[in-house]
Amino acid sequence: MWFKRLFSRRRRVEQAEPADGTAAIERTLHNLVDVTIAELGHHHPSVKAFLGKHVSNLQTVAALAAEKMQLTLGDGCGHSAGLTTDQTCYLMIHTIPVAEASAVDWYQREWGGYLKFLERSRQ
């Protein structure tokens, strides 16, 4: 009986989350922000203030990332979006059609390297 309850509970959780993965992305972003603050926050207090000011609405960021991931899954190309304020880019999202371990090779092949991608993104 406990086995049946476990899987019925899991099904309810899966149904409650949006199909685009936004909730999972938001959880990952929260963890990333928490780790960044834990690792850098006490050495560099400005990091916590910066994240609090610019990356406070992680739900919006997660929705944007999910949108770009859906595009990448659909066409196999990289897609990006930047969040900016006063001519300053404070967050760059770029989805690519390869696993993390292959990202360096992908950026090299597609753009001539990650820095070249960033240079061209500014133009």
C-alpha cells in the first residue's frame, strides 16, 4: 500500500509543475544563488547586494530560460537572451543543444570560442 501512495503522490507533484520545466529551472537558480552567496557573500558583500537587486525575480528568469530551452529542443540551435538595465547586461541566458561536457567544443565550432560568442552578442 505504501508503494502505491508513493507513486500517486509523485504523479500529483509532476502534474502540478508546468511542462516546460520552469519550476525545475527556478529551483536550480535558487540553489545557484544560495551557493554563490555562501561562497562569495562574506568575502565580497557587494555580491549579495548585486544578486538581491538584479536576480531577485528568479521566476521570470526561469520562464525565459525555459522558453529558450524549448526553442533549442525544437531547432537544435543555440538561443540567448540578456537581462539588462541602464545599458548593463547583468544576466545572460544561452541554451545550447549539447551536454555540459561538450559545451566548450560546441562554442569553438559554432562561434570560434565562448569569448567570440560574447563579443558578437554585444554587437
